[in-house]
Amino acid sequence: MTEVPQESLPREERRRRTEAAILEAARQAFAENGFERATIRVVAAQAGVDPALVMQYFGSKERLFAAAARWSHEHETVLSATREQLPSAALHDLFEKFEGAGDREAAVALMRNCLTHPEAARIMRDEVMCDRAAGVARTLGGDEADLRAGLIGACMIGLGMARYLLEIPPVAGARREDVERLMEPVLRALVDPPA
């Protein structure tokens, strides 16, 4: 199958492909170089575009990092899950990001950048995780929905760090089915807390 030349594609499709290439290059640059050394020039070179185009699409390195950290909505089933589905959807998203179709290396690096660079931490907290927590809180509803959504997020961050960054042996080596079996009731208690 021959690939259609970029210039013969509709403008919107060219734009979508260029944006995807920049985001992929950004994830790789942040993974390999860290937040501080991943420059717009490095990202542009890896994406095969002019640095001005990266700035046109994203405006700043901080906004580029935020977009790269968000990934695509296809890996965020928790945002479309029902209240009943939230525990399994949150676990599914974590496993997909690190073990499935997501790029584990880039996901680990983005998480690591949040721990080592204050601006990366601010972006993850205020721009990336905030939207996700607000969506989960809306789905949860009821008393302390914001707090319960934040605690679900904290559980997922803690599990991600233990399994993929720190590689704590019992957690890192556990089968996915076992983690799901033991973690779903924990998350269910946050969805339907005891009176």
C-alpha cells in the first residue's frame, strides 16, 4: 500500500498529522532529556518541522508538556465511564498507559519529570490532573465528590509510581489480574463510601 503524499492530503488531516508528530516527538524528548533539556528545537528536529511551527501549535514549552502529558482520550476511559465502571476504568487506563497501547517509557518519564521539576509538577497538577479529577467528581456526585475523585487519582498515581517507577517487587511483579482484584474494592470504597 502506497502512502499518500502529505501535500495531497486535506489541510485538516495534514494539521492533525503534524500535531501528532510533534506530540510524539515531545513525549520522546521529555522522556530522554527531562523537562529542562527538552527544548522546542529538539522537539522540532525530532518531528521534522520548523521550531516556529511547534510554537504556532502549542505556544510554549509548558503548554507542549501539558499536551504531551495528556495523551489521547482513547487511553482515558475513566472520563466516559459510568459511576459503576469508575474503579475498573481507572485501573484499565493505568495499565493501558504503561503496559498497553500507550508508550510506557514516555509515560514513566513524564511522571518522573513531575517529581523533579516544579513547572512540570504544576502543569500535571493544575492542567492535566485537574481536568481528569473534575470529570471523575462529576461522575461520582454526592458528598465530598471532589475529595473522593482526588483520592482515586492519588491511588492511581501511587500505584503507577510503585509499579513502574520504583518497581517495588511485589507490586511490579504482580499479575495485572491480581492487582485489579485487590485494588477494585479499594477504589469501590471511594465511589460508594461507607456512611
